Amino acid sequence: MILVILGTQDKEFPRLLKAIDQEIEKGVIKDKVIVQAGQTKYHSEHMEIFDLLPAPEFEKLMDQADLIITHGGAGSILSAIKKGKKVIAAARLAKYREHHNDHQKQIIGEFASMGYILELKDFHKLGKLIEKSRNFKPKKFESNTPNMIKLIEDYIENSNHTSWFNKSYPLAPYGIYAVVNFIIFWILFCLSIDTYLNVVISFVITSMIAVTWQKTHQRKVFLLLPILLLVLDLGGFYLIKMPILLLKIVINIIIVLISYIYYRLFH
């Protein structure tokens, strides 16, 4: 039996489940596959998928599993190698919006380099890695491993070794939205459109872009940005006397920062 663990992050990771499904359809995977999917919504005719299994049942499945396929969470990996299980780990990546940054690549790389697990880098090669796992003998867990893992996590998440881009990645959608909103506002301003009408038109167009761009489960939070922009734009232009384009830039920057702080607090 193969147990798949996707963790409890608020972001989905269907990319891994699709790769597993494909290997089942090709006949590479013949074992029963059970998935603890967390927040990932995925339908499969080949796998048993659960959002979150009760702890006793989850532990029992881990004991029974011949192979564990997991995301790059240190806790998930450590739980498996403590039991001496064969593990294939795949990192959630920021570019697919599966995580805020790419620190899981570093965590998996450290475990793999020490011989505890196998690292899945190319999802198209999952079948070959599963074949390799049949003869793979993972390094035996040692009692000092938790200290080592804590050092790895501290190194990756609490030091400057995580790139500025990865740390700032969640800000990108808000920044892009604000830039698009300003460009639309500037074009209408150049066309001598009334300021308040300009604000409303800019709001409508950029809100439509936001709804189209963001995934359904992200829209509720992300649409906070255009709504705040509309309120602050109208209030700002009514109360504050300064050059219109300069005021628009200031308002957009303030709202991006507010939205980002909100995102970090509740995600």
C-alpha cells in the first residue's frame, strides 16, 4: 500500500496527485493508494482520498504502508523516516502557488543527501523513482535526528539564506494589481475623464482582472484590495488636496501594504 501525505497547508498541491494518477493509469503503480489530502481538492477513480484522517487511523496506515509519497514538510518526512519507511518527497513550489516560497526544496535536498529519502524533482519521472524505491534502503533513523531537523528548518526559514524573492512572493499579486490599477487610472486621466468616474471605472476593470486571475478559493481575500482601493480613492480625492496622480500612487501603496499585512496575519 502507498500512503500519500500532502500536509495541512492552506494551499493546494494537485500537481503531485495528478502525477500519481498517471502512473496508476500506466500500470506502474499497482498498489492501493490512500491519500491524506489536507486542503487539496482532487477527484480520482484510482485513489482513496481523505481530507484529514483521525490520528490513530493515520498512524496505522503509516505502519502498513510499503511506500510513503509526501510533500516537503519536515514533520511529514520525519514521521515517516522514524518508522523506517521508504519515502519519496516532492517539494511544493511558489511558482505554482503551492507554497509561499521554495524552502521545501532545501528541506528535501538535505534529507535526500543524507540518505533518508528519495527526492522527486521531475514529476514526469515519478514512475522511475518508484521503481528505484523498491531497492532503496533508507538510512536508519537516529535519536539525534530531531535536533538536526530543527537546525535545517532554522537555517532555511529563519536565516537570510531564503531569497528576498521567496520571502516577498505573497506580495506580488497585490503589487501587480496596484500597478495595473494605476495604469488604467493614468490612461483615463490623460483622456480627461472626471476623477470620480475614473476611480469607479478603474475599480471595475481591475476587479474583473482580479476575479479572472485568482483561483476561486483565493478571491474572497484578494478582492479586499480593490474594495479598499475604491473606498480610499473616493475618500482621498474628496478630502486631500494634492496632485491627483501623486495621490493615486500614495493610496495604492498604502492599500498594498494593508492587504499584505492582512494576508500574512490570516494565512
